[in-house]
Amino acid sequence: GRVMFESRSPLKRLLAHRSNTPPKLFEVAPQASQELDAIFQRAVAKEPDNRFLSMGELIEALDQWEQRIQKSAAQTSIEWDSLKVVLVEQSRLQAAMISKLLNEIGIREIMVCARGAEALDALGMMPSGVVLISLQLPDMSGLLLAERIREEIRWSRVAAIIMTSDEVVPSYHEALSHLGRVGLIQKPFASTTLADTIRKLQIAESQETQSLTGRAAERVLIVE
């Protein structure tokens, strides 16, 4: 966890709570949805009229959000054996270990790349559902590779997962918040953790697609 407003001075933190705009939830935790952020923003709203009237009302909103997530997860089935994965890892030993974890999940089609540039070429030629990226690469950082994937392969809806051996700190989440559909996982990890991370990103993609479809339907213009 972390405090909402960083400051060594208790007085400055108190004043920040009174006047500063609360941060977006997905700026701290990229996996947080806009719907969950809306609940958070209402819970910490400055004006009493904009806040939940009671803790019970907040809990009810969270319960309804969780039910929608569970319903979406039930409707989002992942065909693991048809999912294509690009694994970007410079260590042959770690690449072999991670490939084994992917096999345990049921993923068979894995392309291993040792460098970021090699991964960009692979993603440009082979549409993939997921790209697993080591934070440390020989030619660029994993964060830079994720940025370049979003900028240079705009048509790709690939979900990116950054893998790091370092302790996961808030600054990592902040750096990923503007990239969309990017997860963060700490090495070493189990196959179940990897599967859960992939599943969450796939659910987020499904919800985003449904949201876009809904908004598009609202913009239909009939000309007689």
C-alpha cells in the first residue's frame, strides 16, 4: 500500500487531502479498471454530495462491480493451446524455465527472443496474444520495448507482461499506466500466477471491446 499524497510533512499531506485532486487508481495499479477507479474517486471525493452516503453503499458498489467481473470472467474463456506467446528473455536458462511454465498452462506456440529489436520483428510478422518481457534486455529496457510495441505496432492488441526480479515498487506501475493492457509480475513465479495474470489482461481486453462496441452503438446516425 501507499499513502495518497506523498510528503514528509504531516501538515502538507493534510492540506493535499483538502485541495489536491486524488490520483487515478490505474496510475498506481495498471490492472485496475476505469469502473473500479470511478468507485474509488467517488469514495474519496472532496464534496460530501459526491461521496457515498455510507460505508454500506460503498460495499454494495464494490459487490456489484465484483459480480460484473465474475460474470465477465465466466464469459471469457481462454483457449490456451491456441494462444501464441512471444517470450523476450536474454537468459537461456530462464527462457527455458518460463517456457516450461507456459507449457504447464497449456500454451504450446512460444517464440523466444533474446533482444527487444528481435521481438519487435517477430511481433510484426506473427500476431500474438501475449508478449512476456524481461525488464532487463541487452539492447533496451523492457519498459521501452512495451512502449515501442504500442507505438510501432498500433494494430496489435497483444497483452504485454513485464517480468522483473526486482521488488515491485509504485514507480513501476506509474510507468506502465499509460500503456494499457500491461501487467507486471515478479520473478520467480508459478504457472498459476502467470495464468492468472494472462487471464486478467484477457478479461480487461474483453471488457474494453464490449465498452467500445457499446459506445459505437450509441453513435449510430440514421439518415432517411
